[in-house]
Amino acid sequence: MSAPGSPAQDATASDALTSTPWAALPDRLRARGLRWTPQRRVLVEVLSRTDGHVTGVELIERCRELDPDTIPSTVYRTLDVLEELGVLSHSHGADGREEFHVLPATEHGHLYCRSCGGQWELDSDDRSVVAAVEAFDAGRGFEVDVSHIALIGTCAACRAAIAASPA
């Protein structure tokens, strides 16, 4: 792995920022009356190299590796704008902390096992999710935001281990 600021890492970051949807972000931000600041550029650079879920604290730490003057409030405000632009989405983990999913391919919720700490994505087209969403819509007229579903329980492996253990 290349060291921060090395030519190899800088080339990788530049490549990531010139690919869609990252390349259009400066113009999209300006269209909203926002400036393309060095701190926003650093955050977008970090996000462009992030796959999957990440917390705000983790993003701030990664930004500070590139720019020690990173201000958390700027990171969080920019994350809000980027979510509005569809570049990321947020959800809440089992412990309630906010997590960000970069370039989510599909809307999804999460399952969390309180015994082993395992976590799994719950796709919006999963039969159980579809049935629950339809039931809330039909029964209550309530439209569910699947990306905010977080179900906490005990996974099959932990349930089997608990059942097999002597009392």
C-alpha cells in the first residue's frame, strides 16, 4: 500500500476523482451555491476510495490523515449534501451510531446479531422486506424507508450454539 501523499496514492486518488460520479461533484455543489473547498475535496477524495459502510468518525480520521485541519462540522454538513445528491446514504447501526454507505447500489437495511456482533445487509427485494413494507403500506398507509431498517436479534448460528449449550 502506498504512503499518504506518495505519487502512487496521488495517482489513485486522481483517477478516482475523475471517474463518475465523483468528477461531476464540484459542479453539482456549485449549482447548489456551495463552494468546492479544499476540505470538501479531501472528503470526496476519501469517499472515492471507500467501499461499503463507514462512520463519520472514521471519515474524519481518514480526512485528517490528508489534512490535519479537517473540521468535523464541515465533514458532516458535506455528508448531508452528498446524501441529497445520491452519492451516499446513511443508516444507523445497532448501537445507534450513524453509518454512511458510499454509492449504494441498492437500497437496503441491516440485520445485527447481538450475540456475535455479526451484521448483514437486508436487500430491499428480499421477500421478508417486501412483505413487511407492503403490510405497513396496506395496514397503516405508511411508506417505509428500507435504508433505515435496522433489525437487532440473534443469528441462526448463535441461536444453535445457545440451544446446544448446557443450562
